[in-house]
Amino acid sequence: MDRSWWTVAILVLVVLYGLYRLIIEEPASPSPVPYWMRASAVLIWLPLMYATGMSVVRILLALFFTNWLFARFKLLIKPLHPTVQADLGCWCACYG
């Protein structure tokens, strides 16, 4: 599930966003902060954006795989069964 195209897709998105900010949005900004300082801030945030994107993808893949795994197997938990399947049967036998 962890393929290299996730990495390439996120890297392309981050680079396109960085170019958009550096070429289109930042030069037209009326901010009194110099352009080189705003550009360096954008470049500093790009690795963090990449790491966040990869983390989100991996969490979503883990959730999807866990959901798929539990959908394949039916779990029958009987907490009060006397054979102590869920470790609560002994309490029922002692106090019930």
C-alpha cells in the first residue's frame, strides 16, 4: 500500500504550491515585509508541508487497511461467557 507514487504526488503538489506562492501570490502582496523574507519563509515551510502530507496519507492508509482487516473477520466477543473468553467470565462466576 505504501507505493512511491504517493511520494511523487505529494512532492509535485508541494512544489506546485511553492511555485504558486513564489511566482503569483507573493509578488502581488501589499505586505511591507521584503519579498526575499517572504520567499524564504515559503521555502522553509515546504519540507514541513511534505512531511505533513506524507503523514496524512500514511494515517489514511492505516485506517483504510484496519477497516478492511476488521471487515473480513467477524469478531464475537462474549464478555460474560463462563469460559473466560474475554476475561470477565471469572468475575461473573465469582460474584454472579
